[in-house]
Amino acid sequence: ATGLGHGAENAVRVDLVCHLVLAALGDPRAPAWLERAHGQLQASAARISDPALRRGFLGNIPEHRAVTTAWAVAQEEAAGLARPLRPMSSRP
């Protein structure tokens, strides 16, 4: 068992999609949706006692990985640690 019921898993997915749409639109409500998704995900992960399974739960499920990554980026940006994206160099 992953520690996350289907209803909770869908809630994380819905919260992530809301965050992504609102962030793309520059809506100031976007961070709250990410915080909600991250909180739900972390609460569920905390119920998984095996560290390897918990890492897999957070890193191997695409939506969970997206929430975790988006949260890490948001925390880096809040701390002023985010690196600016470099444009891809064009190939000759």
C-alpha cells in the first residue's frame, strides 16, 4: 500500500493542476494550491514507515514528483537561491 487512498491521490493531482494553471496565468493564488498539494503529499508520505518505499512514493509517481519538484523550486525562489534559467544555445 502506498499510504495514499485514491481520493487523496486525486486531490493531490487536482491541487497540482490548479497550481500549474494559476501559476501559468500569474495568479497570486497559485502558491496556496501548491502548499496544499505538498502538505497532503507529505502527510501521506509520513504514514509510510519504510524509507525506500517513501522515497519511491514521492519520486516515482509523476504527479508526486512534480509536486515535490515544484515545492523545492518555490522554496529556493523564496530564499533567493533559485538559479536563473539559461536559454538553450542554438545548434549550428
